[in-house]
Amino acid sequence: MTAARRLVLLIASVAAVAPFLWLLSTSLKGAEELFAYPPRLIPSTIVWENYRGVWNAIPMAAYFINTTIVTVTAVTLNLLLSSLAGFAFARFRFRAQRPLFYAVIAAILIPKEVIILPLYAMVLRMHLADSLTGVVLPFAVDGLGIFLMRQAFAAIPREVEDAARVDGASPLRLWWDVMLPMTRPTLATLAIFTFIGAWGDFLWPLVVLKSPEHYTLQVGLSFMTGTFVDNFRYVAAGAVLSLLPVLIVFMLMQKHFERGLFAGSTH
Amino acid sequence: MNRAIPYYFLLPALLLLGVFVLYPMAEVVGFSFLHYSFFGPHEFAGLGNYSRLFQDGDFWRTLLNSLLCVLVTPILMAVSLALALSVRHQVHRASGVRLLLFLPVITPVVVVGIMWRWIFNEDTGIINYLLSLLTVRPVHWLTQYPVNLGSVLILTLWRGFGYYMMLFLAGLALIPKEIEEASLLDGVTPWQQATRIILPNLKPTLLFMAVVSSSAAIKLFTEVYVLIPGVPMNNKTLVAFLYRQAFERFDFGYGSAIAVVLFALTFALSAANIRIMEDRA
């Protein structure tokens, strides 16, 4: 029984990882081996040259810097603004509370794809087209983040707030000094999900960015598949490079990713 | 206490959501009633964009393709549930195995598309090579409809199965062990156990997955854009059609009508999923 379970697990893991190994293998092959027949998983000679090649052939460094700027800004803004709004919804009673919360829910129900067209028109009017600001600003905060942070703040016991108020803490200090540290697990979960989303985002950056020096990695890579049709080794090396940061951040934060996953499935 | 304070906390987030999500939603509905090209002045079109849309063969074909993509949802759920049930209690200990299973879903879609375009390559791809060993003739994975749509679905299935399997395992872990053990003692068959105990207990997980997966499927774009870029529009999906009209032809009025239909579909799908689940309860 246990052996059968282990076998299923092994097959599932191999199925998940095999395409990555094939990509990695391709990125390390020489020109003559790329179309070798029969194909070889482990290259006879490891060729690191493809990595230097792709780095020099396209503005890979610029893509990396742009994607890092976009991702770091997106994570910072989403955490900051979601926790401000989530705090207000969880810890205050005010007149417009219900309608404003419904507005957040409405925003959650509107898919990005539906509104990109008027958003692009708006970004043009604001002279933010072809800029990283134009990529980040419209989706700097998402409704789901506000929702998550509201739950995290609502779970903090009343006594914490009372004690802080007795000590004379202002609402801003109550939020930043007292309560925000207590929501750290939720913040970490929100951070890893926002990171993965922003790093891999494609459609909106594709619409906004026009000049190659402003491209993010995903946009640059997608155009590379057209440019280097004859040199898939470069494309593969570029794809591996763009995946590395996600992999590293994920391994560091796997715990928080899983917590978010399981929270989402049980509510 | 100052009554304005909560509003200061809300202002930045709600301002952004209002300006960049809610207002554009109103605008896209408005645009859909205009003859509005990026290059020219706009004028009222009434239902003109919609009647043009309903007579456009590409619209019906891409709509059909997007609905076919939604078929991946029940398959994905069945496959991952079967996997989860057969490896129960094994995965949770090994975080390395969980990492491997999560890898496809955390990888940027463009990278996934690049990877599979190489695997599906019709002349030199590994799949056609393996098929040739079985003396199967090369399959046109990328260029022949509807095979290429099937390739997109295979990619989607591969990308999601580990993630959904983990979701199911999390849901299964919440079912009290005593209930299952007691039911076995009462002589319940495994099939009865699955349908009467496990599935009803997994309802929140199933609902969550049905909504998330089907609304992602109806919006499929990047997978198609990277995997099968050169194929005719009628091989592609609704969002690819929207992208073509809006950002390659700059026909904003027509593109907006497509976006409104897309919104109606995602809304209907979520509502339908919730209804189906409630009826089964």
C-alpha cells in the first residue's frame, strides 16, 4: 500500500519536473547537439556559453533590473496599502463601511482582462505609457489583499487595542507599531503571492511597454522566441535565468505560500 | 476620536481601486456603445459593436475555443483528486516533494509556454520523437486545429495538477479521521465512502477550485500567445481576439464589446459554479 503510494508520488513529481529538466538540458547543449538523434537528456559536453550568449544578445540586464523594480514596488505597495485599508475595515466602525467594503468585493470580481482596454487609454492620457510606473500603478493594490489583511487584523484580540489606547497610542502608531507586526504571517503570505504574480505578469506589461529597454523579463522573453527561432539554446538559457529568482524566493518562503494556499481552500 | 480617521487609512487603496478598476469597468461598458478607434473621433454606435460581434465568425470560434478551455477544469479536478487520494498522508512530510509539485504553478506562464513549445516542436520535439519510437507519425501539436488547442489544454493541465493536488490534500486533512474509520467498520464500500463522506467534506475545496480554475480558463491568453503565436485567429481564444482588436487594430469600441461579453461569461461561470455546488449539497 505504502509502496504504491510512493510510486504514484514519484510519477507525479517526475511529471512536474521533467519539462524543466529538458529546458535546462537544452540550455546547456552545443549547437551540434541541439538536434541530436536520438535526443540526449544529459549533454555530452556542458556548454555554459549559451548563458553568456543570451545575456549579450538581448538587453537581459535591463530586463532583470526592470522586472526587479516592478516586482519590488508591487509587493511594497500592495502590502502597505492593503494593510492600511484592511486595518480600517477590521478595527473601526464608520458610516460608509459597508458600501466601501462592497466596492472592494466588486473590484475582486472584475478580471484584469476585461478592463485593460480603458486602462490603456487612461495610461496614455496620463502619459504613463511605455513606463514602469504605467505597469505598476494600476494594479498596485488588489482587493484580495485588502480582504486578507482585514481578516488578519480582525483576529487580533480587543485587549491589545485597549492597552495601546491606554498608553496613548495614535491610530497610526496602533497600526504600524502594535498591530502590523502581529499580522506578519499574513503579510508574508501576501508578499510571496504578489511576488510570483508580479514577476510572471505578462498581458499588462505587454500592452504598456513599447521600447525594448523598458521590457520586463517576460515581455522580452516572449519576443525572443520570435527573434531566435534558430537558436533555441539562447531562448532556453534566458528562460532558465528568468526563473531563478522565483525559485529562490519560493524556496525561502515556501512555508508562507503553503499557509496561504490552505487558508484559501478552507474558507 | 476624529470620525475622519478611518477614511484616511482607506484613501490610498480605495482611490487606486476606484480609478484603476471600478471606473475602467464603467468605461468599458460605455466604450462598447461607441464607434471608437484610437485614431479617430468617437461617436455613438448604439448596439452596432454587438451586432457586428455576433456576426463575426472569429468571435464565435474564439468563444467556442475558450469554452473548450473550461473543459480542463473538471479533468484537472478529477486527476488531482485521484492523485491526492492515492498519495494521502505521504506528501506532507517532504517539503522537497511539495516544492517539485508547486514548481509548474509558480513558474511564469511565458517560461512554461517556451518550454512546451520546444517539447511540442513538430520536427525536433521530444514528444514526436518518443511517438516515433512507437512508430506513430509526427503529430501537428502546434499548427493543426484542434490539436493545437489540445496542446494548450495539456499545458494548462500540467501547470495546475500539482497545485490542485496539494489543495485537495489540505482539504482531505481536515476530514476527521474517526469519521472515515467508523464508516469502514460499518461496512461502507470505498465508493460509498468517497461519495458520501469524502466529497461532501471537500465541498469548500471543490467550489474554490471550480471557480478559480474555470475563470482562469475562460481568460486564457498568455499560454496561447507563447505556445501557438502564428496560427490563425480562429484557432485562438477570446482574450486573444480581444487583444487583436484592441491592441493590434486599435478598435476600442469593438474591443470593449468583446470585453463586456468576457465579463458576463466570467460572472456567469462563478455564479453557475456556486449554484451547482449548492444544489449538490
